[in-house]
Amino acid sequence: MPKLLGLRCRECGAEYELQATHVCEMCFGPLDAVYDEAALKKIVSRSRIEQGPSSMWRYRDLLPVEDSVAVVTLGEGFTPLVKAERLGAELGLRNLYLKNDSMNPTNSFKDRVVSVAISWARAHGFETIACASTGNLANAVAAYAARAGLECFVFIPIDLEPAKVAAISVFDPNLVAVRGNYDDVNRLCSQLIESTPWAFCNINIRPFYAEGSKTLTFETAEQLGWRLPDEIIIPIASGCQFVRHRQAARELMEYGLVRGERVPAFTGAQALGCAPVYNAFHSDTPDRVLPVKPNTIAKSIAIGNPSDGVYVNRIARETGGVVEAVTEEEIVEAIRLLARTEGIFTETAGGVTIGVLAKLARAGRWKGDETVVAYVTGHGLKTADVLASANGHSSKRVEIEPTMKSFREKVSIS
Amino acid sequence: MAQFRIPGPLRRLSDGQVTVAVEASDLASAIEALDARYPGFRDRLLDEKGELRQFVNVYLNDEDVRLGSGLQAKVGERDEISIVPAVAGGR
């Protein structure tokens, strides 16, 4: 029995057959995958999940890929949830946890969504996978397309840094450099879906792609002993994953996987240099997210025109969360803080998340005993250049001659 | 005349036409002219307050009109107006 029934518009409820399409013909609202929940209720259980693979595919019953499909996987997900004792001590949080998603195969959270998207696309006869991206998504798409043996087209802004281009190019995709910024590339691809028979991960197969995000929250709950935390801090780009995490919490409750009825507070993190959702959250009209021109080092989350921004604000308010933003300096400071206290090196988007966590903690948001989880979504080597430009050398660096004398003179050992 | 580019989901309204030419001085009047020729477009593009709907992006010669004058944006003879569904993205 297929578990997927079709697609449904989140705005007007119009229903569609399963297909590679992402917007409602009636109102342009986003389409979501619809599952046969009654059938799933009969089979989904903690023990069934615990017997599954040590990857996000242990939640396969709750993902939009039928049982008969061979999935395209590199072992993504089931990343470490670490208790952050030392960072927690600095911030006055005794139950702080970090979900370290930089431990994924291409070192970012995107492996989750891309594994689902490409599995779905290959099973539905697509021969070419495509995306508009500035790094993390392109990295994942190029790697998983190579793994699946599918053609791959990656559209990037022409000024993308050489290091990022190299990390994408190694997988040998067709690379299209567009003279424009990310929002320009994204618009071009939104128009291209009509004239190419391709699966664009973040556009026409978005309803399936987006579902992969849920596994981050499923895993967090399982790793906490099948309970949800009090608050989750999530970086906001398009807002797509934020919305899926709320849905994941709902599913964990509906399928009886977690104890308790309390929904976590969902809190969003943005860089002030690209903060359209934050701006709207703190305005009189949170339901109107106005686009901005991004200008931040947190490029992997710099979307000036976030499609799910309105939903982020609704969910944050409904669950008692907030949307907060940090400066460029605070992003770099947070990267260093996380590295210094927990041994985790995160990219600028992770700096935004930890920066917002620190800002809220220092402003007295928590009493101290709450269980707070921050999603660290990408590895620091992806954006190491921001540390070099901000005096990347350690203040503890010394240079010495290769002699014992020089060592004793220059290095103080307590 | 300015040219509208109609996205796939709305071509049912335009008898399958990908481009539609209209006579107009600004974006608001261009949408009125489009709706006069192919009824239904106004409701799909504008909300009850007469503002652009949340999930509709409109580009005037590749520039997002929300970053500029919105519906008051001046429309010239050779301008291209693209309607693009907003739901996309994720870097």
C-alpha cells in the first residue's frame, strides 16, 4: 500500500496528485506531501525505528519515499546530539544540547533533504537533478547525483568563491555560472522548470525535498530519550526547514513516539545583514515579510526573499519562540565561542545560531534548567575565510627556534 | 506595449499564452489591462486590499518590484513583466 496520498496546498487546501510540482495553481501557495496517517499509525513505533539503520532512514516510514524504492544514501543523518556542558556553563544553561549536523557526508544539513529529493526523483524517472545554490545545497546535490549516477546541473552566482566552486566541481556536475546574485539565480531556475524535464531539488520537487528536514527533529527527540526539548534554535534562510521541524514535532506526538503534549518553543536565527523574517517578526505586520538585499558573511542562509518567512513568524509566536538576529561581529565571536568551549567548528550559519543562543541567554530568556537544543547545520571549513579576514591567528601563537632554550624563553607553562 | 510573462500555473487563464502584451503606464494598470483581456488574473495576483499576494513575485525587467515602487512602478513600452511563484529557495 502506498503511504503517500498526494499533495495539498498549505493555504487553500486544494489537492493534487503526486507529481513534481510545488505551487498551488489556485493561489500559488506551497504544496505539502500528504500521508496515509491512519495506515502509518498502525506501523510506526519506537522499536521499529530503533531497529532501523544508523542514518536518517530509520524514519523512513515518515518520509515521502515508498518502501519499494532504493534510496540514494551516503549515510546521512543520525548525527551526534552532544550535551554542551562548557558552553552551557558560560551561558547559564544546565541542559544545553547541540545537534551537530556538520557531521553529515558533505558536512551540512542539506544531505538530509537532498537524499530524500534524489531518491524520489530517481524513482519517478528523472534523469537529471538540478538546483540553484551558493554552496551547501550544490555540494550535496552534486555528491548525491554522482552517487546515484544521474546527470546534474548546478546553477551558481558567478562570483562564488573558488574554494566553494572546487568543492562542488570535484563531483563533476554541469556548472552554470549566472551573472547575478542568489535571488537572481533562484528566479531563473523557477522559470526554467517549465522548459526542462529536470528535478530541481529546491523548486519543483520541493514538497519531497523539504520533508527530509523533519529527521533532524525526530533524531533530537529520540536522542533525548524520546522527548522533545523546551526550545529549539534554528537558522532561518527560506524558512523551509523551520516549518518542517514544527511538523516533525506534531508527527512525533500524533504517532505516540514522544511523552507529553508540550510543543517546544521554536526560535529562529538570522544575520542582521539579511534579516527579512526578523524585521517582520518585530514589526506591526509579521504576516508581511518584505524582501531585502542580503549583505552578510552568513551566505549559506542569506535569502533576501524567504518563501516560508510568514510561516516562521506564525510558528514562533504560536509556540512561544522568537526570531532574533546578530551582527557580523557576533557571528564570528560565536564561531570562536563554540570552538573554544565545545571543540566544534561551525560555518557562519552556525555562528548565527550560536550567536542568537548566546544573545538570548545573556538577555535572561531562560531560568537555567530548560532543555535547549541548537541546530548546528554546517562545518566551519566551508567558511574558514571569515576567520582569516578577522585575524584568524590564535592569540596564543608564538614562534620559536627548534631549541629547548628558545622554548623556555618564549612559552610559559603553568 | 509591455509584455507579461505568464508562469505555467496561470496559463489556463491566458488560453495557454506564455506572453501577453498590454498597454499600461504602471504595474497596477498593467494588471488591470491583463485582467480585462483574461479575467481572473487580478484575483490571482492581488489580495483583498489590492496588494500583491504573499506568494506572487513580480519582476519588472528582472528587478523584484517589492524592492522598488511596487504596484506604482512605471511601466515602459518595451518592458517585460514576469510573474513568478515565490515558493522556492534553500541555498
